[in-house]
Amino acid sequence: MEDRQILEFEKPIVELEKKISDMKDFAAGTSLELSGEIASLQHKAEKMRREIFSNLTRWQKVQLARHPRRPYTHDYIEHMTTDFIELHGDRYFADDKAVVGGFAKVEGRPIMIVGQQKGRDTKQKLYRNFGMMHPEGYRKALRLFRMAEKFGRPIVILVDTPGAYPGIGAEERGQAEAIAKNIREMSVLAVPIIIIIIGEGASGGALGIGVGDRIYMLQYSWYSVISPEGCAAILWRNAAHATESAEALKPTSDDLMRLGIVDKIIPEPPGGAHTDHQKIAETVKKEIVETLAELEKVPCERLLRERLEKFRRMGVYKE
């Protein structure tokens, strides 16, 4: 594992795990009995992991949400769905590679799944535009949402973006209008919608595909009106103050659960989702199946009424 893929607070755990691995290899090549020592180190590593991950700062949780080995939308599709048929294009301008979607099945149940997709190496990151959608991406997503409604398929949306793409071309093609239209149209789609923040959920880039009946967050994801760096650049004129702005923004799953913005926190494997893609995918799939079974019993009129009420309850205002 390359050092650049290890976060600073992970290093003590990784170093101890390497020591355990080396000891296992050494024991296998000799007649020495080291099972006791290995068990002791494993216990120490588990204790260290619990202590570190139970005391993470908000900024450290933001870093975990951006971990380079964290599972992305395609990983979840691969691990928890079958019969995935990807659909492309917005039928207006282009196919935005920052968002993927199509029909699939989860434990035999047909769904429409849509999610933002990041890249792992430089070539993929550029191809996926770092998970930042253009207007055509939001229009593509809306086309798929309407198709799901037409065929009576529930919608599962995986959110993972540092924000909508802020380039001149995107603005010229109507970025704000595309996001606003999605928010309006998603509020009245006559099928169940489940939103899951799997990594980053920044600003309108997330909200443009983020209106639904249930909003879940992975344990170490974040969801906010702006990134900590963006907030720091505005308030302090220096992105180096991201740690302070993360504390002020309160973007973590625990924060948003307390504020009533999200409905449930999905626990991650010890050490974060990046440590076990299969396990977190199984956990997410279980939540999807259980939630769909619940939502599909709700009459459509009530579903839409409760969806609108859900978002109207957010925030504080005074007349």
C-alpha cells in the first residue's frame, strides 16, 4: 500500500497490521510457535482502531470520505446488484461520465440506480471529471428518473461529489437551471426514492440528485452546503483553515442526524468503507431492500405529501 493512500491517523494501525503480517509470514516459514504473540498484536490493533476511530475530528471524517480507496458507485453496483444495464446521454447535448445509471436488480427487485462516479487514477479522474456533474449530467439523471417513473421502478441514488462542475461551459449550458429543475421534478416523481450519501455530498452538486423519501449517510461521509476548504477560502481567505470550518459547518453524519436532515446512519466496517468493499456493499444493500419494502406499501399520494413535508421541515425561518 502506498503511503499516499494512507491517512495520517491511519498510520499507527497500518504499521501494526504490517508487523502482524510479517510475523505470520515468518512463523509460516519456521517451526516457531508465534500464535500467542500474533493474537496479542491483533488484539492491540483492534483496540487501537477502536480508540482512533471513536475520537475522529470532523475534518478527519471528511478525509475518510475522500479516501482514495473508498468504494465508488460502480463498486456498489458491482457488489450489490445484478443485471445492470447502463443508460447513457441526456438526449440534448452529451453523456456526462461523472454520473452513471441504469436499470438493475437488488435481490431480484427491479430498480433504477443512479450515482456520481469518481476515478482512481489520473486518467479516470479526468474522464469522470472528479465526480463533478455538468448540466447534461443532471439532465441525464432526470431522464432516467422519469424513465423509472414510467415503468414503476423505485429509484436508488448514490451521492458522492465535491460539487457541481463550476466551469464557464457548464454555466453557459444552464448549470443552475438544470439543478433547480431536478429538485422540482424529483419532489413529485411518483415512485419511492432512496438517497444514500456514500462519500462527499457538497452543495447543489449533491442536492441536484438528492431529493427523496429517505436520506441515508454512510458513517464517515459528509454532506454540506459547501466544502470545508471552500468555506475557509471565503471566511478566512485561506483554505488552510479547513479544520476550523469543518467544525463550524458540522457536515458529518452524526451532526446531520442530530439536525434531522438525514434519516439514518449506515455503519461502516472498522476502519472505514475502504477496508472492505464487499461488507459495506452488503450493508447498504440490506438497507435498500428493507427500505423499499417499507416505502412500496405507502400510497403514492401519501408518499409525495410526506416527501414535501420532509424538506419543508429542514432549516429555521421566521416570518
